[in-house]
Amino acid sequence: MKQKLNEIAFDANDYIAGWIQRQPTVKEESITDWLLDYFHQRAPNVRYYEFNRIEEARYTGADWDWWFLLRKGCFKVRVQAKKLRYGKDHFPALARENQGGCQIDLLLDSIAL
């Protein structure tokens, strides 16, 4: 049976939430790899491009782009992955800086291109 995209997303969310609860130290990169593979296997109308560390740090501020292929076109979602925890302040992770500047600024600037 073909699953709808929202069902795939809810299933992925439930799995990842359980994974983080079982293994709180799981790395963001592991979650990203699992998530991209999960969608690749279950959603043929969703494609992705994963940025390497240099692209992320210097140009995009993002981990990947998701492309949603529709009957009459497509749209792109640029994603900066963060492992969130209930009740925690996540702003410092979004405001992280490197030689390219503040990650969130780089992400927003790269979307405007």
C-alpha cells in the first residue's frame, strides 16, 4: 500500500523521537542519514541533495535540500538539521558562528538567491 507523505513524516518522527529517548547521545548526523534514506525508500516524489561540510559552512548554512516533485512542477525546502530536546534552549545552536558567519544568517541568505 502506498503511504501518503504526511504518514511517512509522522512515522519518521515517531521513530526518531523514540531513538533519541532510547539513546540520548545519538548524533545529529546519524539521524540525518537515517531520515534521508527513510524518505528516499518510501517517497519516490521526494529527492534530496545533501551538502558537504564545506558547502554548509561557506555557502548554504544547510544540511540538505529536499525537492518535492509534483505533477505540475516542484518546490525546494532547504533544511538545517537540529536535534531538539523538550524544554531546552536551542537558540545557541541556531546562532552558531564559523568563518562564514552566523549559520542562520548564511541559511537565510542562501534561500534568497
